[in-house]
Amino acid sequence: MSDAALAEFDEGNFDETVLSADGLVVVDFWGEGCIPCKQLGKILSQLATEVPPDVRIGTVNTNENPNLALRFGIRGVPALLFFKKGAVVDMRTGVDRRLVLKKLIEAHA
């Protein structure tokens, strides 16, 4: 599900790139073979080109990074976590429309 507009987070870079970020970071926890995850990935790729530069959108493959999924209580995918200054400020599960997600991002940015 790699996309040039989306950052890829993993167990090796998560704390440094997500938890230490100053601005809003939206993290999409997804799994291989998950059709809704692919739909959400397309929406997030579009949004990544529309958000302010201090907002980062990225993904975590839960199959490859199970400890991150466990650490943040991810029980099903897709799951979106909104991080600000190292803290989870919002969480969504499933697929939302692009406009809904854009308004959420703007509200937290």
C-alpha cells in the first residue's frame, strides 16, 4: 500500500517520527488483504496532498508491526489514530468519507 504522498511508519521509526512530531500526525493502521484498508489508503493519499505542511499522514502495516498495533490497542483495521505532541487526540475505525476525514484533520491541526 505504499504511496509517495504517505509516510511509512514502523517499530523502528514510530517514536521519532510520530510521537516526537510537533504538528498533527494521522496514522493509518492497516492490514494486508483488507479491502476497506485499500479504500481508506486511496482517500488518505488524496488528503495528503491537501493538508497543511505541518500535518503528516502515514501508515503502519499491522502485519509487519504487530507490537505497534498492540501498543495502541488496535483490534481491527483500518484504524486511524490522530497524534498531537505524542498523545492520541482522536481515533476512528473503518472507512470515513474524504470530507469527514478532512474536517477531522482541520479540527485537530
